[in-house]
Amino acid sequence: MSAEPETAEELMRSRFEAFRRADAAWLLRTWHPSTRPTHLDLADNPRWRGLQIVDTVDGGPDDHAGVVEFRATYLEDGGGIGILHERSRFVREGGRWFYIDGDIDGDRGSEER
């Protein structure tokens, strides 16, 4: 990723694409140091298919925090479609947006798994 995302939603979209590419370096770089795992194993990363933004609260270029609710679809081992539904929290520090954490609704688990 060459340009820094200007909004929390842009960061969420870039993180989804990073999960699709299994780009652990970008994911860790955009994770806030207070909640960032020491490493990210994407060996069992599902085949992510699509992203739907459900809701955003703040998270604009002039905000210091924001929330992005999304649904991400992925292919399950048996050929079905799974859905990760998360309400993610973001913070902007030093002009950069960071992922903090999220509340999961559904059966996929958190991003750090």
C-alpha cells in the first residue's frame, strides 16, 4: 500500500485487501500497538471474496476515532459461503489510522486468529 488511508473506512478496505493477499506486514503495520499481536499467522486464512460496509460512525479525515461495521464473505472448505460480521474500532494518531479491535457477530472469530 503506497498511500496512507485518510479515513477509517479506507483503512478497513485496505485491511480486507491485505487479508485477501495474506499481507501480514500491512496488517501488523495498521494494527494499533496496544492491541497488535506479536505475529500474524495467515496459514489458515480463508479465501476472502467480498466486503460490504454496513455502517460507519465518524472516522473521517478530521476525526480522531471511528467505527466501521462490515460483513466480509469467504469460501468455506465445503464450498459454502461464510460471513464475518464485525464492528471494528479505529483510532487516528500522528495522522495515521490504526485498527484497535472489533466485536464479532457470527462464527468466524477475530481477525487475529
